[in-house]
Amino acid sequence: MEYLIHLAILFSIYAILGISLNLVVGYTGLLSITHAAFYGIGAYATAILLTQSGVGFLLSVILGIILAVLASFLIGAVLSKFDGDYYALGSFGFSVIVFSVFLNWQSLTRGPLGILGISKPELFGIDFSSNFAFLILSLLFLIAIYFVSKFIVNSSFGRVLKAIREDEKAIQVFGYNTLYFKLAVFVMSAAMAAVAGSLFASYITFIDTSTFTLMESIFILTIIILGGLANLHGSILGALFLILLPEILRFVGFPTDIAVQMRQVVYGLILILLMLYRPQGLIGEYKL
Amino acid sequence: MGIIPQLILNSIIAGAIYSLVAIGFSLIYGATKFFNLAHGVMAAIGGYSVFYFAKTLGWDLWLAVSIGMLLAGLIGYGLDKIIYKPLRKRKASNMVLLVASLGAFTALQAIIAILFTSQFQTISGNIGAQNIYEIFGGVITQTQLIILISAITIMAGLALLLKYTMFGKAIKAISDDEEVSKIVGINTDKIIGYVFFIGSVIAGLAGILVGFDTGIKPTMGLSLLLKGVIASIVGGIGNIYGGVLGAFLLGFVENFGIWKISGEWKDAIAFGLLIVFLIFRPRGIINN
């Protein structure tokens, strides 16, 4: 039972990451491979604040969001000038740069050694240190982010995003400055990823750089492509599927280090097979 | 030995390695117009083949090197036939091809790690004992000299091949317009298959040379790929001379950059260069 709760918590964290990335990749058609960077910024903000100052969890989440907004604003300002594969490549580059910062700014992040002993959250006097309580908390965040995202994609703003995806030139002719829209959705998506990062840091109580690599960005991308682009339910479905998949692999009984690599093989194959046979994913509404 | 001559030498050696990766990447991009992110893994396949055949099985070194290059070439060719060709037939977008290659990269890299563990390993038994030469006040090892000579040979050979053979002209025609090439009777699928083979063989060689110079690990392909991608874009994508130019520029910027900053920031410096180019000159030095 305890283990199921653990999986459910991981699921809600990855569902948040999937939903937020889907805003950029699915709805706006911009292939971003740098989501783990903002996930990491949120995680480090919470980890550092909770271990080194008396600041509470909620404040650390807010600070993580602010930092992710600042970082994504700078990164997005460059990226928004591009589209298609150049966008993908540029975001690839930023993912490496942010990772270098995590790894090398050792006085702050302790690099590969990681940060230990991050405390479990306490909000409004309620203690969330038991796993069940934490699950409730992370599900609440997931629900909040789901509804915010739903509001975004159904608003007139969301319709402009889809128009950018279908034909950026055409919507520019109507007088929309698409650069602002691309930047805005990128920043919103990064802010949500930072929330997922804060939850992760506070749940696992230990973080190091190995969580926020390029591979993590690829994993989140696999979630949303598998579930389906431009469909918020798809991202939830994708996260559920890919969190449970390693558990099925576990029954095969590989040694741990091989099991980790086996998972990567499976993720890679999923991406290839989807591209070959079902590029819209399980319930997607948009094909790359 | 002075520091400046040594830095210049190091830059040239780095440039030679990067250009080997970049020309294959650029050649493939020219013919297919998508960023083949699986290209870097070919380098790891080359390196690990030599490790297995020469060091584990104790076969003749030259035989092992030939097998390594051939194997890299065949796997590159196989990826084209199994994954990319069916996608091209269906007129899939570049993004679909890019995501498929991302999947191929993830899966192949993990397979290498399963077969050979993810530890760092060396190919040559006695790195410290190799001959060292002094040129213009800097030192260069025998391996590095071989890197330089083979890079120059490959580049010259490829330049002649592209310029003076029918095959080279066919590649140029496909790069300009695949549809028209088909109409005038060029078997584009066959030619593109060969392009994948040649590009992957060269990447395999790059991996083998890096293996002799420093060592191998499964993720080596990713870092080489990133450098190759940056070199190609900085130089002018799709143009192999541009790729070479970009590779040497990158080698110099990186090596002089870490002289002033510090070694850990090498990747960030490389991507910094890419982003500067993406902002100010997205078509690269050789603008076509």
C-alpha cells in the first residue's frame, strides 16, 4: 500500500510536468527539450531554502516559481524567435547550459553530492510528512494546475497558441505578435514545472544533479507524445502509463543497474514506434 | 612549452574531432533535412567495438578498428532503412524524424550501457607511455597526431568524392531538391542510404579516435553529437566545409574559453557560442 502511494505521488509530479510541457509542445507546436531545467530550478529553490533558512514550504514554492519565470523569460526570449527543429535544437542547448549551472555552482547546489535532509512540507499548520498526506497535497497541486491549464487552452489566448501551431505567418498577418505569445506560454509552462520540482525535492528529501539531465527532458517528452499532444488528459494518461511501466519491467527481474538502462531502451523504442505508427499518441489531437 | 602554443594545438585537435562528427551530421542533414540526433551514438558504437574486439577478445588492432567503423556504418544504414525511410515515404515532418532519432539515440545508448556497463573505460593499455612530439613549442601525443592526420585525410577524401564523382553530384542534387532528383532518375533512397553509411562510418572513426585519446563511456556519443551539431550550425548547416570551419572555431572558443574561465564550463561555453550564432547569424558563417 505504501508503495502504491509512492507511485501515485510520482505520477502526480510527472502529470504536472506533462501537462505543463504539453502547453508548449502540443498546443503551440514548439518542441522544447529543456523542461527538466525548470523542474530542477523549482527543486533546488525548495531544497536550498528548506535546508538553509527557516522559510516554509509554500514560500519556497513561490520563490521557485519566480526563479523559473526569470530563467524561462531569458531563455524563451531567445527561443521564441525560432520554430520547428531550430527551436528544438536551441532548447537542447539551454538544457545543457542549465545543467552545467546545477553541476558547477557547487557553493549553492553542492553539484553531484546533492542536497540532503530536505524537510517534508508543512502548510497552514498541517503536517504533510506522512506519504498519504503528501499524496493529497500533490494531487491538490495537480488538480489546480490541470484547471489553470484548461483555462489557458480554452481562452482566447489558447486559441492564438493553436493558430501559431497551425500557421504562424497567417496569425502574424492578423496583427498578433506571435513572439509574445510563444514567450508567455513558455514562461507559464516553466512556472508549473517549478512547482513539480518543489514537490519532488520535498518528497524525496534528497536531490542531486542526476535527476535534471537531458534524459529527464526526453522522458517528459515521451510522456506527452505517448499520451497525446494537445490533450491535457493525454498527458495524465501518459504519466500514468510510464510510471507503471517500470513496475511491469520489475517483475522480469533484472538487476537494478540493468533495469535502469532497460527503461531507457523501452522509452526510446516507444518514441520510435509512436513516430512510425501513431504520431498522435494515444488520444492526441495534434501530430508533430 | 608556452601556454598559447599549447592552447592552439589543443584547439586544433579538438577541432579535428568535432569536424569528423560535424561532416557526417551535415551530410545527413543536407540529404534529408532533419537533425539526426542518433548520429552521436555511432561514435560510441565505433569506440566500444574496438574496445570489445581489440581489448576483450585480443584481436588485431587494425582489424578491430575496421570492424568498428563498418559496424557504425551498418547501424547508421540500418536506422535509415528501418526508421527514417518509412517516415520519409509518408512525408513525415522534420520534427517527427527528429523525435524518432531521439528515441533511437536513447535506446542505443542504453543498450551499450547494458552490454558494457556505464563506467568509463580506456581502449589503449598504456596511455602514459606513448610517444610525445613537440611542435611550435607545444606538445602533442602520438594519438593526437593520428587524429589530425586521419581527420585531414577523411576531409580531403570526402571533398574529392563529393566534387568529382557521380555519387557526389547525386548527393548535391538531393540536397537541392529531392523530388526533382527522383524525376531525373536518381535513386534517392539508395543514395541517402549510402550517405547514412558514410556519415556513420566517419562518426565511428571519431569515436574510436576519442577512445584512444581519452577513453570511452556510453554517453560519449551525446557530447560528441552536441559538438558536431554546434559546429554544423555555426559553420552553416548542410555544408560540409561550413561544418569543418565551425568545428575549428568551436575548438578554439572552447579551449581559450576554459583557459579564462574553467574546465567544467566547457559545454556551457560551446552552447553559448551556438546561442550567439542562433541569435545573430542563424544560417551560420557560410550562408547559403
